[in-house]
Amino acid sequence: EPEVTQTPSHQVTQMGQEVILRCVPISNHLYFYWYRQILGQKVEFLVSFYNNEISEKSEIFDDQFSVERPDGSNFTLKIRSTKLEDSAMYFCASNEAGPRGTQYFGPGTRLTVL
Amino acid sequence: QKEVEQNSGPLSVPEGAIASLNCTYSDRGSQSFFWYRQYSGKSPELIMFIYSNGDKEDGRFTAQLNKASQYVSLLIRDSQPSDSATYLCAVTASGGSYIPTFGRGTSLIVHP
């Protein structure tokens, strides 16, 4: 069964460093999403992406964040200058049916900022 | 501010019992309603979705939606220890944005 994959599973970085989190959505899906979940907190929407552009973003997704689809398979989230409060699980999700469709989540990347 | 509220629990039920998980939401125009299961340290896994008022059954799971009361619930029949997890309610907004808002989740413990 097709699934969303994410790499790395765990990323440790120093405050102020840039990180890139990678996702490979399910191959026939066209809508991609990033969420984060701080330990013990809610899953929070960051950004949605369709047709090579951002379709919606939350107030969390400020100028330090960016997304890119550098090729036909990868979908990346870049955090330019990490802060301690960026430590969280980051989940990528995708779906084929657009915003109303059900989203399939990847296994997540645990980001630890020291 | 669109809110999705869940009792954090833990809800503890014996094996074989029915577990009832509840969720309320603030946006009266909400369109779609999802239940996800999340094991500790893992990603959310979709269990069910429901769009219309009433009940929707899938195996041991039943989702119930009451839009007038802004209430959605998940019933798990014949609960198993493997059902022990956090259950997340997610609701998509009205007004053109279908991005889901998640609740904090209810921790379910099924004891043998």
C-alpha cells in the first residue's frame, strides 16, 4: 500500500541553524501539507501546497519557514534559523482529492533544537 | 478562533467494553469531521470520517455526528488493548478553508 515517507526520522540541530525536512508524498497525490505537533500538544497546521505554490498557510508559518517541491517526488520544509520552540514532530501529509479529502500522514520527523 | 474540544482523559475501559469518545466544535459551519488514532510517538492514522448528520459504522467503529449540537463522537465496540492510544478529532472549517483543526485528543486505555 502506498504511503507517505519522511526523512530523517530524527534531526538534532543547534539553535540558529537551518534544517530541511524531506517528504515523499504518495505518488498520485497533488495536495501536500505540513503540520507540527509540539510534545503533548495539538497537531497544528503549517502550510498547504498545490500546483507548485502555497495555497494556504497558518500564522505559525512565518518568514523563517519555506516549502519547496524541488522535483517530481520530494516536498521539503525548510526552517531558516531554528529556535528552541521549533522543537516538535513535523508531519507531512498528502491527498489526491483536494482540501475536502482525507489526508494521509507520514511517520514524522522529530526535530530537536538545542 | 475555531476550537475543537476533547476531554484529555485518560478514559479507561475494560477489554470487550464500548469506549465512547466525544468532541465538540465551535464553528457551526464546519463541513467534515475526522477521527484519527495516534499511538505515542507515531503519526495520526485516519480511522473514520463523517460528513452528514447521523451514524456511520465501519467494523467496530461508529462515528456519530450532530451538527445542531456541534458534537461528534466515536464509539469503539469490543475494545481491545491494542486500541489503547490517543484519539484525535479533526474538523474542517467553513468559509472556503478545508484545513482541519485538531483537538488535543483523548487518551484511551483498554485494560485486560
